[in-house]
Amino acid sequence: MHLLPSLLPSPRTLATLQRVLLVALLTPAVLAALAAAIPAMTLMPFLPGGTDRAIRLLAAQRTYLSTLLAGSRPVP
């Protein structure tokens, strides 16, 4: 009975769908986190040591997004 494998899409298609779904589901969460960081980013440079903290916050957000997108890439 080999009916089931013929009904499923290819692994490449499934990997692409997984990436699309992952990005679609996490985009609102990432945008909410960035929106919550906007007030901090506008005030931090005026506080002692705030510029360094703002740079670290932006670097952490960039690293998080890069890791998220790189981890969701389909295997070639």
C-alpha cells in the first residue's frame, strides 16, 4: 500500500511551506518586539552608557532575526 507517499508533496515543497509559515507566524511577534523597543531606542542615547546599550540591543535583534531566517532555510 504505497498510496500515502504519492499524496504528499515533495520534501522540498514541504520545507518551503515550513519556512513561509514560520516567517508568517513570527513576523507579528518580531514587529511587536521592535515596536516595544522604539521608546527605549529614543531615550537610551541620552542616558549614561545608553548608546552602547542601544547598539547591543540592535545587534541582539539582528542576530535573532538572522538566526531565525537561517534556521528556517530548506535543505538543498
